[in-house]
Amino acid sequence: MMRIKTPKKGRIRRELEKRAPKLVETGKKTLILQGTKTSGLLNTVLTEIYHLKRESSVRYTRRNDNVRPFESGGETSLEFFSQKTDCGMFVFGSHSKKRPDNLILGRMYDHHIYDLVEVGVENFKSMESFVYDKKLAPKMGSKPFIAFIGEGFESVEELKHLKEVLLDLFRGEVVENLNLAGVDRAYVCTALSSNRVFFTHCALRLKKSGTIVPRMELVEVGPSMDLVLRRHRPPNDSLRKEAMKTAADKPKKKEKNVSRDVIQGKIGKVYIPDQQLGDMNLPNKAKGVKRERREAKMNKQANGHASKKQKGGSD
């Protein structure tokens, strides 16, 4: 039997609680690393992806010889790094004669590889090559808009898979409410063909439109690149079903004597028992009892004076 060690220090216990499965998961962290050989262009791509996700990413700059996501046995080191850094996604860069400037995007489930998408980087433009007003630069950690343009994202399986991975990679933390004034960036993905996607990063400029909703303009701030699809490995059905499983919602407690109407809304009924006033015990110092006693005393005094006058008259 395996011996399970329980943490003795509070700091270690709190750290393990953060990594434990939750009913509502927080945003995914991304592990960015590189293989045995990379090019200068690919190093720049990895660095700029890290700058876009600085708050929720971990960057490894050393070369990793044992990481080969698509090969059997080459996933062990990657899964170890994922468990060590508590990352649910990874971006792996490599360069070879057969696959130059290669990027592998993948997601993890229970610190095991869930799915993989391999793309090649072409026509890359870094952030430094764009000239714009620096006041429009997006703030770190802001929530982005993500636009997918093209019918291929709905009809081609490879592009649908790439859309899911890019959405998980750049959307950040999931929120219910969003302040429009705090949205200052947008990622635009355009399907140029069945295997090529143009990706660019833009800043949002709000202008007056004469109405309550302002007019938005996109200012390209970089990076931008063409992503050419090469290989992809979707998850199998059983793994997908297990990963998509959610906790059952607790049934709401039934409210008695409450009904809902489309027009009147929430309607409640209040039941009041019959009041049997005849059987109620009056308190000792009730106002009615005092008044009765006072009137009886006054009547008694009046009768006493009348009887004294009658006696005096008879004498």
C-alpha cells in the first residue's frame, strides 16, 4: 500500500488546496517551453505569447530534449512539468528542416495530455514593428474580445479544433459581468483557407457615436502571424465525456405557499388562524378593568353620599 503523507505546515496545505479540483475552476495557467532546437523567430513568438499572458503563464527558457508531444514516450516530461507548475495548457516550440518554426498547442486533463494542435508560423510581425499611440497599449491582465471570422471555423474539423484551443489559450478568466470601459484589446482570427489562419492582436479605441454605446475602432498593436495547420490530435470520446462532466446542481428547496406568475411575478399566501377572543385571558392591569373599577368606586361613593343626605333629612 502507498503511504499518503499529509502536509504539516499551513503554507503547504494552502498550496495543495489551491491545486485541488474545484466545482468552479479558475482560469488556466499556460506553460511555455521549447524543444531541442529553435529559431530566432520562434523564440520571439514564444516570448511575445508570454508577454500577452504574463499573469497566467510560466516560461521555461532551457531546451528540453525529452519533450515530443506527438510521439509515444515523449509526453512524460511534459506531464511532469504540468503537474509541477499546475498548468492546464502548454505552448511548445521546435524547429526542424521538416517542420520549420513549429508550434504545438495543447490542453491537459488531470495533468495528462488531452488534445494537441500543431501549426507552423509564417509572416510573423512582432510588437516592436507596429507604430501606434502608446496610450492605447492594452493593460496587463485585461479581458479581451476574441473574434473568429470565416465559415471554416464552423465547417472544417481542424479549424474548429484550433478555435477551441485558441479560445482557451487567450480568453483569460471566465466572468459573468464585464465593464465595457475596461475592455481594451481584441484578438482577431481570420480563416484564409481550410488550413491557414491569420492571427492578430489589436487595441480598442472608443469614440463618440451620438448614442449610449460608443463606436469602437481596432488599432493593430501586434503580434500578428499566419498559422498553418499541420497535425492535430483530438481527444477520444470517453476522455472528452469525462472531462466535460460537471457537478449536478443541487435541487432547489420547495417553497410552501409560493407561486409564480408571468404578469404578477412572485405570489405568496399567508394563512392566519381564527382568533378566538372570547377564550383569551386578559392581563391584570388592563385598561378596561381599571375603568370598570373606577366607575364602580365612583358609583359607590355617589350612593354613599346620597344615603347620608337621606339620613340627615329624616332627623
